[in-house]
Amino acid sequence: KSGIRKVGVTFVARSAGQSDAVLQPFVPGSGVDRIPRIQQLQIAGPYSPAGVSDTPSRQRVFICTPPPGASSTEETACATKILRNIARQAYRRPVTDEDLASPLTFFKNARATGSFDAGIESAVTLILSSPKFLYRTEDVPDNAAPGAVFPINDLELASRLSFFLWSQGPDDELLEAAAAGKLNTPAVLEKQMLRMLKDSKSHAMAENFAFQWLNLRSIREFVPDPIVFPNFDQSLKAAFTRELDLFIESIIDEDRNVTDLLVADHTFVNERLALHYGIPNIRGDRFRRVTLTDPNRFGLLGKGGILMVTSYPNRTAPVLRGAWILERILGTPPAAPPPDVEAFPENVEGEKARTVRERMEAHRENPSCKSCHVVMDPLGFALENFDAVGAWRATDRYSGTPIDAAGQLVDGTHVNNPSELRRALAANPEQFVQTLTEKLLMYSLGRTVEYHDMPLVRRIVRDAARDGYRFSAIVKGIVESAPFQQVQISGSAKGEN
């Protein structure tokens, strides 16, 4: 029948019998052909539809329906109610009669040759193709000079806040506060901000901001060497993404100290990921929260997705991992390599194999390379026990010798493993919080952070310190800041911002 359905598929009986086929260890899924697996599922129906189903999405559009035999006036009144509701959400502000004039014309023209639904479809098409929907504009005063700074109005502030926290337009409650001219009141603004952070739509912060900041979108493009990592598959790659999504979301939802991104002792795993991490007693595809017992897996630095995107497809890359920490965690990106830098020395067949660390030490003997490598390499070497897909290892794949993860950071701190590196980074929380704040301010404003923004960044960090560096405290500092609530005219004519 029509309507929303949940469909599940399972097997009553399973066979654990091994295949008689020749084993192909580099072909994922081979050797298990006697275990039932779904290759295709087809769902058919409904077979005798009597019209359009009254689905939840349709109900959100058709908030009224003209009765059978309704007059043209009654249909127009209902259409006006429907289009006013849609336009209000699309334009992110109260709608005027002028806003509705063109959509109603489109409705009437389509209704003259078709059904009521066809008229609404035509009008909605116009609304969704309007610049009022496609662009966020901020009105410029007629007498404003280029370079002038002025506050945005409440409705514009509502859109900024909503797209910052939800990556979508404001809801009715936020629009009502803005339309009443109350949103610029600090108490009302803070109340709305806290409400929105608690809403499930704030998940967009993890998915959009954090994944961009930490370069986690590269996970989907990363393809490990199947010869070196024959057990890696798409389900593990998907699990890496889901783990980081849920982990970062948990810090935001629970309004925790943002340094917990580095030190938190929990994560989210399903059976496939738990097997990769060596966590016992996890069954099924459902992700569930677990408390970690291995301190090397705590925080972001123990997550397989991050360890994978900071590697090469066939081996680890201490330089990439060190540079990632410098740029994404500490906010001090390394300088670009010199143009004549030598290629990384690979092992030569027939000669004694060397570890990545040994080859890196030979590589950085060049004085032009050493100045940067002395900063990056200890950070990357501390993570060397994790291979290129984030699995723990004790010996080097090339030489068969024990992994040497020891190093000395530029401040003199000695680290020997991921856990000690994490503690060293967390010992100076202000630097990590400042980096996060700078990236979050950039995300909220849609522009790069300039030198003149840094006093604001440092002030937000100082204020957040008094509130335990909670995520909401940093967001509050950004939302209440002048750059977030003001706009600067860059052009010479009205409407150019």
C-alpha cells in the first residue's frame, strides 16, 4: 500500500560453510559464497493508485485544501495562504502582498489549464527560482559610503544565525522574534542561540563546519592500496566517517569543553569498526557509544578517519600528520616546501629495507628541509604506531623492526606514543581553543579571518575560559561580536553587499 514504510531484510538460517573455490585474498568478500548475502531488493506498488498520497511532505505544502466545487475566489484564498507560508520560509522574512503578486499570477495561469495542484506547483517553482530565495541579501542605506560599517537588521541577523548553526533558514520561532524587533536584544539573542544549539538541526555544525575544518571530507576520496591493506573495504571507510560525525556531534550536543575533542575517552563504533580497533563484544551495524580503555585511541588523534587522510595510500606519512596537527589543531601551518626539495627516498629491491622514520631522517639531512621537519616530524612520529588506515601495529611493515615513535617537541617535551602526544597538546588548551575559535568565526562570517579580527578571537577565548571552554560559550562570543552583527560596505553603490 502507499505511504511510509519501514522495510527490513534478514536470513532465518545462515551457513558458515567455507567455499570450495580457490582463495583470492585480495578480493574483498571472496571465500564466503556459502554465506547468504543480499544482492538486490525490489519493492513494487501500489498497483492501483487513486491519486496523490497524503504524505507528510505534501501536508507541509498544502496547509489548506479547497473543497470540491469550490469557487475561483475560494481557491485563490487557499492558494494565497499556501504561497504565503512557503514564501515566508523561502524568503526568511514576513511576506508582503507585493511578494505574492507574481506567484499568484503563475498560479492562476496554470490553474486555467490544469488542476489546483498544477497551479500551486507553478507558483512554488517561481518562488524557488527567485533571487529572494537563492541569495541572502543585506540592505545598504542610501547614504552609506564605501567602507562604512553598520548593523544588520533583525531579520538579516536571524538568517545569519540560522545558517551559522543549522545551515538552513530560520524557523518560525526565530522569525517571529526577528519580526517583532526583539532579536537584537542580548537576552533574546542568547536564548534563541541556546535553543538552536539544542535542536537536532545543529548537527549541521559537525557535518559542515568540523568536517571542513579538519579536512575530513577527504575520507570519501581516499583509496588505500588493496595489496598493502587487503582487508580494507567501503564499509570501514563509511564507519570512519560516521564515527567522527557522531563523536564531534556528541561534544556539541552535550555542550562540553571543546578540548574534549582531543582528550575524550569515548567514541562510536559498529561491529566493523570495533573489529578494526580491537574492541570486543560489539555486534551488528548499529553504531553505539563505547568508553575506550586504550588511551591511544582517545580524542581525534585516535580516530581511523583522521589517521587515514593524513597518510599515503600505501604507507604512513609523518610529515602529513605533523602538518595536519600544526594547521588544524595548533593553528600554526608550516611553511611551504622549497621548490627544489628532494623526493622521499623509497626502499630499493635487493637492499635492506628501512622504516619510514629512517628514510625521513635521511631525507631531512638537507639543511633547507630540516628547519620545518624538526617541528613536524616529532608530531607525526608519535602517531607512527597507527598504520595508514588507522590500525594499531607494533612493527614496521617494511623492515619488520619495532616501531620507534619517540620524539622531542619544539618546547622540549618528550613523547613516545599517541597518548603522550595528546597530553602534550592538551597541556596548552588555549592554543587549540583559539584555533577552533578562529576557524568557527571564519565559518560563521563566510570569509577569512584577518589580522584585525585576532583581538576579537583572543577575547572570545578568554571569556570562554571562564565558562570552561564550553562550545556554547565560543558560539555566544561569535554571535554577540560586531563582525557577526554588522556589515561593511565594499562597493560604491547600494545593493552590492
